[in-house]
Amino acid sequence: MIPFLSLREQYQSIKGEIDAAVGRVLASTSFVLGHEVEAFETEFAAYCGARHAVAVNSGTSALHLALLAAGIGPGDEVITTPMTFVATTAAILYSGATPIFVDIDPVTWNIDVDRIEAAITPRTRAILPVHLHGLMSDMDPITGLARRRGLIVIEDAAQAHGAEYRGRRAGSIGEIGCFSFYPGKNLGACGEAGALVTNDPEFARAARMLRDWGQASKYNHVVKGYNYRMDAIQAAVLRIKLEHLEAWTAARRAHAASYDSLLTKANAVQVPARDGVYRHVYHVYAVRLARRDAARRRLEAAGITCGMHYPVPVHLQAAYRDLGYGPGAFPVAESFARETLSLPMYPELTADQIAEVVSVVAEAPQEAAA
Ligand SMILES: *Cc1c(COP(=O)(O)O)cnc(C)c1O
């Protein structure tokens, strides 16, 4: 049996550190915000190469507050990709703005930067690229266009902790970068958590106020805010895990290199884009193959579980039909959705497990054709 993702080995490897950190918070009885959260903010901002981090209770909250801090609201349009988790779209709608989708690039599977300008209208306020699977979007054309047209760039870096573009970390290139620490993410809490990072002290100040009921000081509510505060236990866990993140990322990248070379030899599939400009952190190791469902069935029969990120693009999800897009609106994203398969990927995966996954993937097309 090879699971798509297992968190057990990671916990066992640092159990002493995690249990001690959680115990420290329990003993302190300081459970929300406070010292642990402030320390995590400082450490995570430094990790991202950004001046400020604001810790919140989920990646979705980080996206919502990023949009609000940037002053985006009803009547505004935000350009993003339909090949993402629904949270990206939902956060734009929470702010009152309208998501405008742009199709993806067939090689990187991220927003197609050559199609963004055509989607800009007088109402456009922001571009919200998603760094899908841990590969950053092509940021130079995005920030260049944003500067020329007076737009804000908000990065959805929920899958891209430590990813780089031309040596700069995810989250630090746009005006604001948003992260999720959902347990399965590359940096995962023991529960729900998220953060946004920014170099702009005004955005940081606004987000800090909005996450805690819009208070400028206790019981002085100057804007309508939210309860989006981070728990101290999550911050304490994240501080421990942040120290291990580079080693875990190195392991993911080594596994991806093995997958790449074995799969390329088997000539079975399209592997993730590789380019010296990017440091991919492989939150997800996705391949693209014509007979995806046959491959998936064969893997499952062999005891190997896989994922799909994502099998239905957001514009074709029932909940978002009212945005007015139908089938055929984004053909690249739609064909990717039919052909993408996410193979097992986590730092503790072994070379034998990777070889076994590849051997089953390589056999699948022949079986389907027979
Ligand atoms: C996980 C994820 C989110 C949402 O994060 P939560 O912490 O689950 O709210 C947003 N965008 C992307 C691309 C994600 O993968």
C-alpha cells in the first residue's frame, strides 16, 4: 500500500519537539494570538523574505483579508485562474468583488500570462495568480503588467511555501502573499491555520486589525472585522515545523527528480515543468496523461492512492455556475482537469515506493489500449 499522503511518519520523527511545544502552550494558558503567534510571524516573514507576516486561522481567511486590506470590494474585478482550489474564488466573492478567470498555460498549468491583459477592464483592481502544486506563476510579466495598469498583485501561495522565482520566495513578489497551513500543506499545522505576508506596513496593519474584529485597541472597533485569529498551539507547532521545512522540501524535490527521470524514460506522461527560473516545492507531483482514469484504476488496484488537483475547474463547479462561464470557456484548464493525476508525494516516501508507482503508471496505457 502506498498512500497519496501520510502525515504519520513526519509526526513520529519530531514527536518530542511537537509534544513539548504544545505542552508549553497548554501550561501558558495563552491560547489565542500572543507570544507564540508573534514569534511565528517574525520567523515566517523572514523565511519568505518579506517584512511582515500576519497569522490567521486559515489560508482562505488570509486571501479574504489580503483583498480587504488592499481595499478591494463590490464592483471590483479580480483576475485569477479557474485551475485552483475553490477557496481562491470563494475569497474573492467574500470580499464582494467578481472573479474573472483566465485560462492556464499548457506547460506550467498556472495562469497564462499572455492572456491576462485581454481580461483587464476599467473595473479590474487586482491579479491573483495561484502557484499551483508549488510551482510559482511567471511573476515578472504579471508584476510588469500590474505596474503598467495600476493593479495590485496578490499571490495565492497556499501550495508554495519556500517556492522561488528568480531567487525570490513565494509571497514576497506581489503586494501580498497568502499561505495555508492546512495539515496536508508543505508547512502544515495540527489543525487549521494560515498567514499573509507583505512588505507594506499599511497592508499588514489593516490585516492585523481585520483579523481581530477591526479593533484599533481593545473595544475600539474602527472597521467591521472578523474572528480570523491564529491559535497559539498552531503557531507553536508551525515554529517547530518551520525549522524542518527546508529538509522536507529537499526530500520532495529529490523524489520529484526521481519521478521525472523514471517517467521520462518510460515516456508515459507529461511531467511537471522544469526551468532554472523556478524552484518547485512539489506540494503536489502531478502528471498529465491521456488515459488518466485507466491509470488511476490500475494504481488503485495495486494499492496506490492518487489525487487530482483538480478534476473540475472552478468555473464548471455547480456552486459557481452563476459566474456565467460554461464548458469550453477555458479549454486548456478543462483538458488538464480531465488528464491530471497527482502521484504519492511526501518527504518520507522511499525510492522503492516511487519505482513501484512509476512501474504501474508506465503499464497503464498499454492495458487500456489492449
Ligand atoms: C489550501 C488552499 C487554499 C485554502 O487554504 P485553507 O487553509 O484550507 O483555507 C487556498 N488556495 C489554494 C490554492 C489552496 O491549495
